[in-house]
Amino acid sequence: MARALDYVKRAIPYIVLVVITSPIVLMYIMLFVASFSRTVYGLVPDRITLSNWNFLLTGYIVVPGTGELGRYPNVYLVTFNTFLLALTVATLEVVISSLAAYAISRYSFRGRNAFLSLTLILHSFPSITLLIAIFYILKSIGLFDTLLGVILVKVALELPLGIWIMKGFYDGIPWDMEMSALVDGCTRLEAWWKVIMPNVKGGIASTMIFAFLSGWAEYIFILTFIVSEQNWTLSRLVAAMIGDWRFVDYGQLAAVSFYYMIPVVVFFLFFQKYLLRMTIASKGPL
Amino acid sequence: MIHRLKRLRIPYLYIFIMPAVLLIAIFFLAPVILTLFISFTNMDYMLRWEWAGLLNYYKMMRDRWAGLILRNTIFYVIATLACFNVGMALVISLLTTHIHDKAGAAFRAAWLLPRITPSTVYIVVWNWALAEYPYGLFNWILRNLGSDLTLRKFTMQPVHPWLPLPWVWVWVILVNGFIGASFGMIIFTAAIKAIPIDYINAAKVDGASTLQTIRYVILPMIRWPILFVTAYQTLSLLTSYEQILLFTDGGPGYATEVWALYSFHKAFAEYAGAFEFAYGAALAVVLVIIGLIASVAYYKVFRFRELMMESKIEVT
């Protein structure tokens, strides 16, 4: 009797966790099932089909009943844009923030503390407060409606965080290491690249993965600063499909959504350690 | 040797720091200052500078929607924070640290999924889950469980006679809360795992039940992280609008419009009367002021500087 009670007691946390976590898990399962079925009732498909994934062959998502007129930009172009955006943001952010963080960690110069405090204060400014002014700036310098504009804005807004993260990693490396490199005749730049960088791989990986996913998912900047369809990214494509009253093909919507999720799922399965680390440091939407 | 190093110091320093300084100056610092200036003008889509003084701020006071939107914002922040960003986060981290380690990590991983899902896909999934029977997941489950309750997304119908909360608000809070909970979850889990096991064993030896241990040992020991998450996430929620924009777009009417979203709508919405950049900027300045006060508070109270340097801690 006492043992049975003990089992029940031990099961309680599991039961509660399953109940509160199931909406998330079931919703993602539903999306997956729906992308391979003609119609889905809850979690049960009425017929399994691959036709939702036709857009991978033709390259185009056509709005049902509109023929060739109502179609969205080429899926591969949109995917390429998304990839380009995410990869460039990640690369620039890692390179620029690790350079700057190295200077902050290793040099003492006038304005160092001012710069550090400034990045800290800026980090608390949410993007909504800056959108209008950034719109103005992009228009003024001719980068409105270009992916480059969005990339630069995104990198700039995430730099303060990246700098602080990388600085933390540099601070943990003993100064003697690069001193010996300098004595051996390396320049500062060489010492940074050959001696220090290999020792902060963990920080680089975290920053890179976080920046990539953040760029991959970016929606607001694309919505606000991009007009031309040939500069769309996948987030904008999915948003257009949700908002389009003509759109009734839910199977296709599920397939495109799942297609968009693939890199996210890959990172989720294989790089969770880094994701957890960055979630704490990130400002994030919420 | 030393002499040569000193001579070369300045140019290298510039190589290291200039790209960051330039980018931050142009796309981050300048916008902060510009927002303030734009809020004192009449700027619209033509981007002309016409000085208007405090006109936009007067307009804000007389705005017939401002009161409702302010109430919405306060309600949204408090409800989501209490139920999810702190409440649910505490529940998950307490439960997952009281079960088998691997199982706990798996549950926490599942809660991380909404945060890394692109917002557009996340909203597709929610819209779908809330679709009507037999397509929508939630209604399908309810019907299969024998319930005659039908869930709808856009309805102002109250949840219960005793709880006059419109259903649409329940969904908005859930949509944001499922993302928001993971932040606190990670911090609380790390804090709970850092409690020396001796304290918990001592409580058990003294005959404390699990609930008593949580109440009298664990919670007091993680009150500092709880306070931090509360303060930090208040600001995050206050300025979040992306999910609401995609999910309800503030509707029906202005029922779920929050302050940040209103600023976005005034500046960028596609319907008539939009592109009021100056008014949108003025609305954003209010958020900036709150953000500044909050960040000064973090700096003083939480020693944010030290916190940010602890990024090497592994939390798994």
C-alpha cells in the first residue's frame, strides 16, 4: 500500500509535465502530419500525399484557382535570400563582435568604459522603438528594400549582445598565451587569429548559431524594410500565405512551414547546449 | 620590442573596434536619437522634417484609444508574466528538477521549441490548432474527449461567468507565454541545481515534505533569480508585439492592441491613415523612457555588468 502510494507520488510530476507540455508537442506533430496529408482532422490525416511538397519540384507556390497569375516568388530564390541573410548576419556578427570584444578585453584605451556602458544601455532598447528611425536612415542612404540594409541593421542591433558574450570568453583566457605569441614576433592581429580564436570556439559557436537562427527567423525587418518580392525571405512568404484571403490550400501551407522549420529542427536536435546558453543572454522577443 | 608594440597599438586597436563602432553608431545609436527628434515633427511617408513641438504628445493624451491600449498593455504584461514567464517557468523548473535528469532535460527542451521557431510558423501552428472542428487540433481533442465546448480564436465571449476574460485574450497570453516561459525556466533550473544538496537533505531529515522543502528551502534560495526574471521580462513583454501582430493584429477591433503594436500600426500599417511616423515615434518614445528607467534600475539593483560576464556558465 505504502509502496503504491510512493509510485503515485513519483508519477505526479511526470503527469503534470506531460499535460502542460503536450500542447507544444502535439502542435508540432500536427504540422508535420498536415504537410503530408490532403486534409487533416486533428492529428488524423484522411489521405497521405506528397502533393503538398510539389512546390519543391516546380519552384512556385500557386494560389489555388488563379492559374499562373497568382503565384508567389520562386521558393528557391526566397530560400536563398533567407539563407544569405542568416549566414551573412551570423558571419558578420561573429567577426565584428569578436574583433571588438578582443579590443575591449585586451586594450585599455580612452572611451573603453563609455563604449561598454553604451552597448549595455542600447541593449535595453527594443527594436520597436527604433523601426521608424531606421526606416528613415535606410531611405536616406539608399539601402531601403535591399537585403544588405536588413543585414546591417540586424547585425548592428545584435552586436552589443555579441560583444558582451565574446568579451566574457576572452576574459577567461590568460594573457600569457598571447604575450608569448607577441614575443615570438606575431602582430596583434596574428596573435588574435592564431592563438586566441582557437580558444574561444565555444563562444563563437554559440554566437554563430544564435545569430543564424535569429536571421533565419527574422520577420519584422523584412516586413518593414523590404518591398520587392524578389527580396522576400521565407518568413515573409509564410506571412503572405497566412494573410492571403485567396489562400485555401492548408496542406501546402503546412508543407512550406515545415520546410522553413528544417534548419531550426536540425539545430534543435544537435546543438541544444548552445541554444540553451544563448537563450539566457539573448534579449529575445519575450 | 616593447617600443615597436607601443607604436603599433593604435592602428590595430582601430581595426579591432571600428567596424563595431560604425555599425552601432549608424544603425543603433543614431536611430535612438532620431526617434526622439522625429517625435517632435509632423513626419509622414514623405519623410519631411516639419517641426511640430509637442503636438504628438498632446495627441497621445487626447487619443480615444490610448486609454484602452494602455489598460490592455498593463493587463497583457502582468497576466503573461504571472502565468507563464515566471509562474509556468517556476512550475517547469521545479518539476523537471524533481524527476529523472534526462527526462527533465527532455521536457525543458520541448519548451525551448516555441522560442526558436520562426514567429510566422509559430502563428500558423496556433491558428491551425484553434481552427474549428474537425480541422483544429484543440476542438478535435475536446470533441473526442466528449466535451461540447467549442473554442474560437476571435471571440470576446468571456471564459466563464466568474472570469470575465474574453477568450481572445486567453489565446494571446498562451501564444506569448509558451515562448516566454523558457527564459525563466532556464534561469530557475540553473539556480535550483546550484543549491547545495545538503540544504535539501537537511530539510528531508527534519521531516519536511517535498512541498515544504520547495516552499521553505528552494524558493527562498532562488528569490534573487525570480526577482531578476520578473524585472527583465516585464520590459521584454512591454515591448513585444511581433506575435500579436501576426496572431490577432490587435483585433477584434482594438481588443488585443498593445502599446508597442499601436506604435507599429501608426507608422507602418497598410490601411488608411497610416504612415504617421511622427506619432508612431512619439508612442515609441514612451517605451524608450520606460526602458531607460528600467535599465538604470537593472544596472543598480542587479549589477547587470557582472551578470553579463557570466556567459560561460553551462546550463544543461
